[in-house]
Amino acid sequence: MAVRVAVIYYSATGNVHQLAQAVAKGAQSRGAEVRLRRAAELAPDTAIDANPAWRAHVDATKDSVAEATLEDLEWATAYAFGTPTRFGNPSAQLKQFIDSAGAQWQAGVFHNKPVTSFTSAMNRHGGQESTLLALNNVFYHWGCIIVPPGYTDPLLFAAGGNPYGTSWPSGGGEGPDQATLDAADYQGRHLTDIATQLRG
């Protein structure tokens, strides 16, 4: 049976969405069965409409990417979580989804499953690492096996060399560059390889 990877993310304007797609592509290239899922939007329409890029992304993905469910967590044998940085922490949207998984945590659903994470922030030093470390706090409680990219492939240096997880400084207004997408693809491959090894 193939490794089953749930790539669960929140993205406002599309940067983390592109990273999630690259992570999913990398996992699939290693033979994983992948579910790409987005956390439900919590922001009011007034806030979304105030940012044209946010509105455009919400409209573009509402029918093409399914919302994450707790069943996706139970189905998966490995996880990749993505979020924009919000003051050095995960977004409320992703955190709300994670916080709803108490029953799965109590039932031991997450025990010994590999997990990795990725993020984007406006500035190069805008809290990417602290966001990924904050997500790791959840994974410690879940009993997961955290799988960072580390410095395990030279291509990671072209993307900024973040050993905690792929990150993209989005302040230029453009989406992730090819080096960062390559790093995210690698992160999906690396997660799947580790998940495969753990299955023996």
C-alpha cells in the first residue's frame, strides 16, 4: 500500500497554495497517494474584499481544492502542513483546523506519523522559522515524527537554506520563485521517503 500524504494548508493570496502544490507534486513523484486540502476560510468577506489578491485566490480555489476534514487526518500516514506567517505564528485558519482534532489526538491517530511544514511571510526575516517551530509544538503533542528538510540536499541553499521547512518571502508581490518551488518539491519527496522507510 502506498504512503498516504495529506498536504493541508491555508493560503490567503496564493503563495502557500503554490508551495503546497509543489510539496504534493514531490510526494506524488515518490509514489505517494496525496490529498491536497485547504483549511476553511474564517475571515469575513469585508476583509477579503479589501485585498483584491485575497479575493482572487479565494474565488480561484473554492471549487478546485477541497476543504480539509478530520477524516483526512485519519486517512493519512504522513502530513505536510503549510501556513502564512501571522506575527511569527501559524494563521488562525490552519490553527482552528488543528485545534479541532482533539478526538483524533486522544485516540492516538497521530502517533509515529511523519510530519513536515512550510510557510511564507512578507519579509525575509518576517517570522518564518518561528512559525514552523510553533507548528512543531503541536506535532510534539501529537506524537508525530518531525521531518525537516535540514541541509540534506544542495538545492535547498538556492531557496534560502531554511532547515526547518520551505519558506518564501513574498514581499516582492510575485509568487514563489523556481528555487523555492524546487525546495518544496524536495520536501514532499523527503517526507515520502522517510514515511516509506518507517513502514519498513
